[in-house]
Amino acid sequence: MHDKDQELTVEKEEPVPAADSPAEETAETSTQEPVSELTKDDDLPQEEISEDDAPLEEETSGDDVTDQEEFSSDETLDDDLLSLDDLLAAAKTLCEAEGDTLRLDDIFPLDEEDDSDTLNDATVRFGEISDAAEKSDNSEAVQEDAEQEPGQPVEPFSEEWEPDYDQPMGEYIPSAPIVFHPKSRLQELKRQLVSGPEKRYYDLAEQGVGKLQIAIFLSLIVFLLSAGGTILYAAGMVPENRMRLVVFSQIFGMLLSGLLGCYQMLDGIVSMLKGKFTLNTLLFVTFIACCVDGVYCLLEMRVPICAAFSLEMFMSLWNCYHKRSTEMAMMDTMRKATHLDSLVKSDNFYENKSGILRSEGNVEDFMDNYAVPSKPEKAQNRFALIALLVSIAIACVAGVLHGPSMGVQIFTTSLLVAVPASSFVALSRPMAVLERRFHALGTVLCGWQGVEGLCDASVFPLTDADIFPAGSAKMNGVKFYGDRDPDEIISYTAALISANGDGLAPIFEQLLKNRNATKYIAENMQYYPNGGIGGEVCGEPVLIGTLSFLQEMGVEIPEGTMVNQAVYTAIDGTLCGLYAISYNRMKSAVVGLTTISSCRKLTPVMVSGDFMLTESFLKNKFGISTKRLAFPPRPVRQELAAVKPSPDAKALAMVTQEGLAAVAYAVTGARALRRSSKLGLIVHMAGGVVGMLIMLALAVLGSVELLTPINILLYQLVWMIPGILFTEWTRAI
């Protein structure tokens, strides 16, 4: 052998290069077949042994050959195939004879699906070690370059650039739309509720109402004791030697009332510092005036008018209790919501009237508006400020004309009569009474904005689901007439009812599925105002409706067929089928229809597609007056049912439960709240104006005989009677 370092290399599906230097080797393959010989010459030839153990042919190249000859994979498979066992045997023989080395770089089967069964038929290719080493070095260099530049961007649309997605170049495929999932909507709703109403609810629950209730109870006791002392003094049952005790006890009761309601007066001070004047601010000024008047009472030995102040403090604490409990109930309703609908207004909905529609609710619409001061509250605060200014003016007149003692007495009395005690609960108690009903129905109002929006003259659309929710209508029986196939009659009936799209469609579609009947398409649909529909199915005229409708259309009805709540089917003018339908009255629908039909300035409009829901049917089924209900033609109903509220429409109320009752009470409750608040405000303003006029007359005349504690207390109690009665207005909705 000329070169002991020459090595034979096994390669995979690569063309076999020619040897760079001559090799003198002879290989004999000896297995079970005749041995093939590998001869040597000055140049190492490229040789392969076939699977049939044919003699290995020898090819030589010149001494100056520098380029390796490449063979295609097909030529390699055809001409250069070598059995694996033969190759191993030849390599072993060659190594033992010449002491040379042989390296097998890669041994692999042609068919990767075959395992051990085809090992003997596997083929390999061999070449010089220099070629494999050169290729290995090249691959390592490429690997190093890739490691050195891991994040180097490739220029788009170049030869090396490949798109990230598998699609034709230049063709844009839009991303798939986001599919709405109710669970994701519920998760988003819960996230908003936790960050808004639930957080506020726990803040209020931490404050609680227990301490407030104790303060109210103690304030009531103080008022009763003060009123008892005033009554004893007015009845002449207090001796002269006990007069000082009575004065001290009245002043002590006033101070104790002020201590129990200190948070109310602090709230008034904070409001005044913020540039707002409220009833609590006026209460603080009244307390200061009563304290100054108490000093004069001790000096002059006269009984102060502390019972009236204790009554006002009791009402102020009661007002705080109503506000806190109402807010807690509203937050509790919202935080327990599993779905949220809002009531919004749509202008020119029907007959130039706005309509009250239902839309998807937003928690922020409620949180941003529920605590906004109402118009009656703003008017009440303005009146309290005017009452203070007028009382100061009256006191100045009395002080100038009759001295400072009378001026202080007139000022204190004017403050007490200018704002009757029930003024403190004139606005909060109606809302508290209404919220108890709302909490059971899962309804909240979006502040005074919602109250005013729901009080205008408007219409309210009634759908199939409002009157008969899902599951309330059921089929009790079926009867067929004539010689037609029953499945064909059911198919014709289901075709018209499905095209009509009313609440009966699910019932007949289920019947069609159970009977495995053929599904047809109805054409030329006709809608009749007297309880029926018509159309063509497979070219035949079909009428469906109530018994009276088919009789009016001239269809002959067999004797004894008197089922009122039933759907009758006539094909080609002949009665073919009768489907008995039972409508179960749901409590929510009964309460809702009764409430809406009795509400003034509210017109319920039927947008239902169910031809069974006629005026006479509703009157007999629910026992309501249908005078205010509107039954527009079917095309108008379809247009009204297709109206969608504007996305920018303001939310008026939130409903967290399904059913007509929750929506109906939101409308009627808002109207009752507005009426109660306005009447209560007017009554108390009237009482305050009358009281200030009386005080002005007494200040000018200088008469203080009427300014007794018992008279001031009676004046407060007299104006409390209508004030408390008006707060009960919201109970009867």
C-alpha cells in the first residue's frame, strides 16, 4: 500500500468523490457468497458492491485529479449499492491484511419504516475520510456562524426570508373574529362588580348600622323625656322651686341629643367647608343657637325649646339610617348579579313617543350616577340656606326692636319652624321604602337621572318572553282531521309557525323532530289582525290561528270542536289539525302586566309575534284592563321589535333578574318616587314659609307669649303628619 493513512468513509445519499491520492488496496468480501475483490492502483477508485454480491468493478482516475466526481442519488442506488454485511467483512479483511483504517461515518437503512428485518438489504456509501472531514468542518463553521449571530434579522422578501405563516405571498388572510363567550362576559361582569359595588358594600358593612340604630333609639328616648317635661310645664304641673331643675334637664337633653348626633353636625360642617349648604349644616347652626338661647333661659328662668331640637336630631339620625341602608341594599343587589340588563330610552319609538328598551348593562353607568344629588335634594338645600338667611333677618329685626334676648329667642325659634323635622326624611324615606321592593326583584335605579328618564310619557314594548317566558307554554294534545298524512300536517304547521318566529316555534320544532317529519319552507306569508297567519307550503294554501279566526276565514269547523286555547290548521280551506296549547300564568308576568297596565303616561305596546295573544285572550287570562294596551299591525310589530337602543343612550335602571316584574317595578317605582319626593318637598317648604311668616309677625309685634316650647313642638308635629304620609307613597306601586 502506498498510503497507510488513507481511510474509507461511509456517507449517506451524497455523491461519491474521487480519491485525491492513489491507494493500493484489495478487499475481499467473504460471507456465505463468493468473495468480491477490491483491487488497488495508483489512484483509489470509487467502488461499490451490489446486493447480489457481483464482482466489484474498478475505476481509476489520473494522478492530477483534484475535483471529486458527483453522482446523483438515483445513480448511486442503481450502480453503487453494497450490502452491509459484505462491506463489514471486506473492511475487516482489508484492515487485517494491510493494517489500514476504515471509518464508517453513517450507516442507515434506505427505508426508515423497515427495522431489523431489512438490515441485510441496507445499503451504504463510502468515500475518503478527507471528504467527510471537510464537510464536517463546513457544518461546524455554519453552526458557529449561527451561534455567533443568533438574533440577526433577515431582510424581508429576500432569498433567506421565510414568512411566519403558511400562506401564499401577497395574499392577506384576516385574523379570525373574537367569538363571544357568555362565560367571558360573566367573568368581566364579576370583575367590575368586585371592584365597584362589592367593594363599596363591604365598606358600608364595616361601618354597619348597629351603632346608628342605638343612637336613634337613645335620641328617641331623649326626645320623649324632653317632650314629657315640656308637657308638664305647659300643664302647670311644675312648681316654682322645680323650675331651675326643668330648665337644666331641658338643656341637658339638648346637649345629649347633640352628642348623639355629633357626626351629623360634623357632616354639616364639612359640607359647609366644601362650599355646600345642607340640612345638617342648618342643624349645626340650630344647635349653636339653642345653646346660646339656653344661657338666656338660665338667666331669665324660662324653659328652652329643646324638645323641638331633639325631634329634629332624631329625624336627622333616621335620615342617615335610611341613606346607609338603602345604599347597602343597592350594592348588595348589584354584587349578586349574574347578568345585568339596563333600561334605556329610544326617541320616537312609537307614535312620536319615546320607548323604554332593554340593553346590555354596564356597572359603571350605575356607579357614576347613583350618588349624584337629586333635583329635590338640591332644592331642599337651597331652601335651607334661604331659611337661615331669612331667620337671621327676622332675628335682627327683633333684636333691634326688643333687645338681644328676644332676638336670640326669635332666631332660634325661626330656625326650628323654618324646616319642619320631617324634612330630614322627606326624600330618603321614600327611596328606602322603594328599595325594599327593588331588592327582592333585583332592580336598582341609576340615580335621579333614571327617575326622571322613566317618568316621561313613553311606551313599553311587550314581547312573547315578557308575557309567557320560556317553558310556560306547553302542548297538551294533537288531533287530526281528514285523510291527510299527520306528519305532513305537522310539517305544514311547523313551517308557518317557524316563519312567524313567535313563542310557539320551539314547541312545534320539537314536535317536528320527535315525529321525524319533513321540514318545509313557508312562502307568501300573510298576517291577520284577528289572531291568525297564512301562507303557502309546497304550493298549497295554509291557514293557522284561533278558532274564531278560522271561522271568520270561512273554514268549516266540525261540531263539538270548542277548544279555545288551541292552534287550528286548515290546508286548502279544510280543517286538518288541532293542537291544544296551555299557557301557564307566571307570577312575574301577572304582576308586571298588572303594574304596567295601571300606570298612567305609560302605553304598553304589543310587539309579540304570537297570534294567540289577542286582546280578549290577555283580558281573560290575566284579568287586566286592555284599554291602555296598543296592538299595532304585524309589520309595525316587526319594525318595533327590530329597533335597537343607541350605544350612547343613558342607563336609567339596572335589572339583575329576568322577568317582566323587575322591569315594570323599575318604571312605576321611579314614577312613585318622583311624585312622593316632590309632594313631600312642597309640603315641608310650605310649612317652613308659614312658620317664618309667623315669626316675622311676632318679631315686629314683640309678642313672645306664643313662643312657648309646647307650641313649637306642636307646630313640628302637625307638619310631620302630611310629611310622613307622603313618604309612604312609594309603598303602593
